[in-house]
Amino acid sequence: MSTSPYSFGSRLRAHRERQGITLQEIAERTKIGHRVFAELERDDVSHWPKGIFRKAFLREYTRAIDMPFEPTW
């Protein structure tokens, strides 16, 4: 896990916070538990599903924070 302010997860968190969106709001919108997204923001996806499900979770998160998906992937 990275603690750098420039890590992937910290950049996502900063963008989400600038949008004024909480993890709970994303969880409600996506029907995916907020802990999953908290792990993403900590750069820890070790408990995430593999393959296309991982990509789908990331896509849902970026959509919820109004961030283009393709450049982040």
C-alpha cells in the first residue's frame, strides 16, 4: 500500500472530495459496499474480485465521481 499523496488511490480520493461526494453516496449509487472503495483509495485492492469484476468496480467508482474511466485504467 502506498501512502504517497501522488498515489493512484490518493488522487482518486482527492478528486472525489473536490466533488463533495462521500464513499457512502457512491456505495448507495453503485450497490457496492463502501469498504471496497475505501480500500481503493488506500491503494489496497487485495480483497477485490479479479478480472472483469475489478474493472467494473473501478468503472463504477470513476463514473460516480465524474471522472473519465479510460485514462485512469
